[in-house]
Amino acid sequence: MSRYRPRETPGSRFITPEGHARLKAELEQLWRVERPQVTQAVSEAAAQGDRSENAEYTYGKRRLREIDRRVRFLRQRLEGMVVVDRPPTDRERVFFGAWVTLEAGDGRELRVRIVGPDEFDAAPGYVSMDAPLARALLGKRLDDEVVVRAPEGERSYAIAGVDYRA
């Protein structure tokens, strides 16, 4: 049994302006604030002597590796991003960035926004464009019926509204 794991393919490269700003702010925070603080703490811990039994040194180095890994990921990810900052010309169809109001068969309403895979956890109701629900919605029009295959079974929705407000 090997430890080889194939690289995860990154999700779609599209992102909203808000999501792009959030990732850039995280990168700046890590690089300009947290990393210098942790580096200072590690150098102070190293000056205390024996590093093998120094927990502050060990955990500081571990935190530095975590920060560097995240910074590297964010820089690579932001480099290839496509910021979608304009709504489409056909505002009755569902595209990236749309707020979609769905009506379930039992009359319940669900409101979701289709966003990139790097920002779906930013707010309630955000759905990654790579998710089954978003894939089923993309390209559909107002009043279309959509069937989504979920682990619990198939669900049917009617598109009750499409909005591209900021």
C-alpha cells in the first residue's frame, strides 16, 4: 500500500469580486501580519537554547509551515482566477454569480447564489458552481424545472427568480 495520492484538481477558476477581495485579504494578513509575528516568536524561542525540548520553537515552526503552505496555495490560486464582475446580458438565465430563488415541490422556497469553489463557505446560501445543484441550474431560465440528484434521492425545483444584484 503506497502513500501516493493523486493531486486534487482545483475547482473552477471563476470568482466573484467579493470572494477575490476576501482571498487577497487573507493572503495579506498571513504574509504581512501573522508570518512576521510567528517568525519573531520562533527566533526568540530558538535563542532560549535546547530546541529539541522547546515546545514554543516546535509549534512555531509547525505554524510557519502551515502559513507558508497556505500562502503558496493562495498565490497560485489567485494567479489564475477569473473575476466575474459584470452580469450577463440575458438576466433571465442562470449563470455564475446569480441569486436563484427555487421553489420545491412541497412549496418551500430556497435562495442560493452560485459562486466559485473558493467562496461557497463565505455566507449562508452560497453554492459552489461545481456542486450538483449549481450544475443543474446553470443555463436554465426563469420558470424552468430542475431535477437534482442528491445522496438522499432526486429533488425537483422550479426556478422562481433570478437576480444579479451585487
